[in-house]
Amino acid sequence: MASITQETLQKLSLFQGLQSSTYAALMDIGRVETYKSGEHLFREKDELCCFYIILSGTVSLYKTNSNGQQKTIFILGKDTLLNETLFDPIPASISCKIHEDCKVLVFYRTDLIRLFQQDFRLVQNFTNHLSKRIRRLYRQLKNSTSIIKIEKKLAAKLWKLAQDYGMPHEKGTMINFPITITSLADLLGSYRETVSRALKILVEKELIIYEHKYIFIPDPSALSIFFKSP
């Protein structure tokens, strides 16, 4: 179990601008845990007692419907809080699966809430973080309407992933983790066969390149124009 440094904390938006005594307390009460791809950090209805914050890697937050079909709500990476509902001591309302090997910063709920009472900047940072999450959810709801063609929904989702997790590549912008068609189907709440056809359309239009489970976007602006067009 790795130790936490003040430098590590200050690189995260959730812990910027805090009092020196707050950093000292965070280093004392926190711990870093490592998880492998495919593991679950927690599942829906689990009783949780800790806050989880990603230091590296990516995770999927998903819900399962009555038919057992998974719908991925978010794919999240570094500097994100995974279980904001823990502010209320109720069971988890969503499941969290490790998408790409992760290092996770862990704090007991009671310890962190005690620090909220001592440093208001910490409260502001968490509030701003959750506000951004809500705005992102609103955008996803707008794009989830059934009248939008699946290839446009897929294009919008890939464009957003490229914005969040893209890195420069000779083929354009590469989404910096492997994505299977099944995981894309979960992300869109659709069937694998339907998403496979939509992916093929984007490839044929040369809006994306899909090789060995990695997605490259030659021109993100062209992809944006495509999903925003009537």
C-alpha cells in the first residue's frame, strides 16, 4: 500500500488550495489501493464506508436493468470522485468496474467529512466537482433520446471520450485505453450488433479508425460536425 504525498494531492483538483494542516491530515488518513482491469471496486446496493478517487487508470460506472443488461453511465479517469452518494450513508446506487488498471485514493467517509468542517476550500472543491458531473449527465440525457440515430450517438460519445482521454497520435487523436464493441454497447445502452453497425458507418465515413480495440479520430472537428448535423 503506497503512501500519499502532498505533491500527489496538489495535482488533483479536489485537493488544491487547502490549508497546510489539511494536507497533513489527508496524508495521515488516506491510502492508495491498486485494482486490476475487470475487478469491481463496488457494486450497486453495496454498503460503502469510503470515498474513492482515481489517481490513474479508468473505470466504468454502470447500472443494470431488470433484464440484466448493463448501461454504462460514465467512463471516468484521473482526478474523479467515484461515489458521491456517500455523502448520505446509504447503499451504492451504481456499480463501479475497473476498465483499465487503477490506482485509487481511499478515505473513510467519517474522516473526510470531519475535514470538511475544518477547511471550507475542501467543501468548495468537492461541490465544484459534483456540479461538473451533473452538467455532464445533463448532456448525456440530451443525447440519449431515441430519435437520434445510433451512429450520431456513438460519434458524440467518442468525441467526448477523445476530449477527456485523448492523446496526440500520427493517426490523429487516440482514445488512450482499449474499447471493445461490447463496452461501447454498454456505454450507449444498446445492443452489440447495433453498435457494431454504427461503428462500421463511422469507419466507412473515415471519421474514426478502429484498430486492435483502440479508436483514433483523424479530425475531431469533423466528428463533431457529423453528430451535430441534422
